[in-house]
Amino acid sequence: MKYIKEIPDENKELTEELVQKGWNILKEPSSLSKTIALSIPISIILMVIAIGYLMLLFPEKLDMANVDGFSMEITINFNLILYIVGLLAYTFLHEMIHALMIPNVFRSEKTYWGMNGCFGFVYSEEEVKRSRFVLISIMPLLVLTFAVPLVLKIAGISPWYILLLCVINAGGACVDIFNLILVIKQVPSSGMVVSNGMRTLYK
């Protein structure tokens, strides 16, 4: 696995070669910006589900909703820096969980990761089974939004900032889930999936 600054552009010659070998082009948005725009409703739904889940685990947090007003003051200090670092760390963990689901990820010459500000990505040109693609897509959501709060509940602690990161992670997983829905709807259960830039192919 290697570091890159951004997801590479589609290699059109490779796409043609794969099509000639029997691969099909997945019907998906033509750009990342369109994908993000179409994923916004999913982001909202996921955050609502995450908040509901956290309320079930930590009903005492409902008391926060019984106040007459709400005010917030942001002071640039060491704590704020820690919060930013925590967000970056959670984003990094999200991407590394994606990566760990990719077969032979640490020896792969076709798998890459990168960070752009608070946004990260893992990109791989490895051919994977549809079932593996499902795991790659959904595991960061399951682990960081649902498993982490459950562990905190068992441990008897509920730090508000970690719970907030769980909700943010749910919202940030929207593109993963959007792509997952496209693959599940179009790729046969025994099919294979491969990425070529922003282009996804299957057979």
C-alpha cells in the first residue's frame, strides 16, 4: 500500500482492455462531486440512525434535549487542537479499516491511501469479490459508529466527543454506502469488482 495525494484519473485504455475481456462498466455518477451530492440524503439518514442508536445506548444523554436554550462558545486553545487531531485520527482509522479489508493490502502494489485535509480515501485496483467489496465498504461504519459506542457502554463511559465522532463517521460513510448500493444492485452475487480511477467495472 502506497501514499498518494489524490485518486488517479481513469486509464481509458485499461477500461477498454477490461471490457474486451468481459468486464462490464458499472452505472455510476461520472464524477466524485456528483457522487457526493447524490450521497447527501444517505448521510442524513445514517446520522439520524447513529443518533437514535446512541440514544438507546445512552438514554441519559436525552437530558441534553430538555434545556430551554442552547449556546456554544468556541475558544481556540489546546483542547480545540485536540478535537481537530481527534477528528483527523478518526478519519484515518476509517480509511485504515477500509484498507484492512482488502486482501494482501500491505503487499499490494495496486492499493493506495491519502488524506486531503479532514477527508481521506483508500483506493485499490485489486480485483475483489462482491462479498469482499461489501466488507470493504461497510466495516468502518459498523466498527466506528456502532461497535465503538457499544464498547464504551460496556466500559461504563460515554465521552461526548467520541460519541460525536461516531455520528460524524456515520455521515461521512455516505459515499461508501452509496457505492455499496450501486454494486449490490448491479453486480451478481458471485461477481468480481475492480476500480480504474473513478470508474468501476464488474464481471
